[in-house]
Amino acid sequence: MTLRKSIGVAAALLALTAIAHADPCKMFIESNDAMQYNLHEMIVPASCTEVEVNLRHSGQLAAKVMGHDWVLAREADMSGIVTAGMAAGFKHGYLPENDKRIIAATKVVGGGETTTVTFSTSGLQEGIRYAFFCTSPGHSSVMHGVFLFGEPTKLTRAR
């Protein structure tokens, strides 16, 4: 085997090892200038006592033009949070201040920016449907997904 092939094989094995040992309590999601997340479902094991969500905006537009955030709440609360967020405006990150319905939220980021939120899972219940979504005006209709805590087979209907 040539040196070049050996290096290639070693690099591939390292990449697979990194994936195999990825921390299931650390989530990565991307947004873009086309109002899209790259994920529609996020699953966090019940063994995680804390979750870290990293949002990367892979687009180029500024936050005031095409900013995105990542917000976690019960599915039933999404619409109310989005409506209240519009009233709060960009100055407040499209989030209603001190809203108890919000479990976790990042700040709004523009193209090329990243942000992270870390939150405790102590308030989450296994089997309950949670939603993640963007609160920028008009974005939640296409920028949303399901957040599952625990075993997906234990999922119950929204409450």
C-alpha cells in the first residue's frame, strides 16, 4: 500500500471513530438563506441530563434580513410563541420576554454565524412531542421539526 493510500485509510478511520463516539447530548443543526433547517427531527436519549444545540447559519444574508434562531417548546405552544415573538420584534430576538412556554432558545443569527444553547432536560418528559422552530416572522411555517426526548417508541400524542 502506498503512503498516500495509508494516510487516506487512516483519515477515514479517524472520521468514523469520531462519528461513532459523537456525544448524543450535543446536537448540530444548520439553517440557510432559503428558510430551511437541515433537520426535521432531533432525538435526544433520556440519559442526557443536559443538551447542547449548536445552530449554524450557512447562508450569507444578515440577521435582520434572513436571521434564524432555534426555539424548543411543546408543539401546542409553538403558534402562541411565534405570534408573541413577532410583537417582541427583532430587538428582542423575536422572543417574548420571560415566556415560560419556551424551554430553550438561541439568539437570532445571520449568514456565517453560529450560536449555541445549553439546557437541562429536567423539565422534559419522555414521550411528549416537542417542537423546534424559528421565530423570525413567517419562518416557522417551514422551519420547524419534532424534538423527541427518550425512546421514540414511547412517543405519545401531543398534549
